[in-house]
Amino acid sequence: MWWIYALLSAFFASLTAILAKIGIKGVDSDLATAIRTVVILLLAWTIVFYKHAGAGLSGLSRMNWTFLILSGIATGLSWIFYFKALQMGKVSQVAPVDKASVAITILLSVLFLGETLTIKTAIGAVLIIGGTLVLVL
């Protein structure tokens, strides 16, 4: 079942690039990121309230808070740089380079989470990096 959500994520990430490229014409990329962030904030809290999941706030540990905040900072920086890249480059080049994050994530998951690096996963990461280099060069 997880793969259905992953495919939906990929589809909406793809739409994000196309819609953002159209939306940032003549707009400062940081302003565009801020507007997008407000929309995401409203959407996320609407879902939390709809599902009555807000009660879970009291159960969050200091570690939960720390790493969720750090994740939010990383996401924000990613979006800022992504929108700047979209404003300056072609979507067909920016989006695939952004997806090099998949290969970086594989490496970081091995280093920091202790996940096993299989030969299949390693080959996939190398192919992603190779494809990224082809698009950049």
C-alpha cells in the first residue's frame, strides 16, 4: 500500500514543478515560496483537524519536536532553492536534478539510519546520479 502513496507523491511533485514554473513568472521566488508555504500550512492543518489528529501534539517528545523542526527547516530551504532554480532554469532540467535527492537520501539512510545498502539499491542510485549528470552537462 505504501507504493500507492509514493506514486501519488511523485505525481503531485511533478504537478508542483509545472504549476510553480507557470506561477512564478514575474514573481520573486522567495515570495512564491512563502505563498506556497501558507497554502501547504492551511491544507495540512485542515487535514489534522478533519482527522481529529491534533490530540497527538501532547504526546510528542523533545526528540520528535527537534527532528520535526529540523525537517521543516530542511524542507523550507529545499523549497527556496527549488523555486529559485525553477525561476532560472527549465523544468525539464531542474526537476530531475532535484530528484537526485533520491540518491542522496539512499546514502544518508545508510549512514544515519543504519539501513542496508543492497546491490539493487546501489545500482539504482548510481543510475540516478548518472542521469542527473547527463541532464546537467
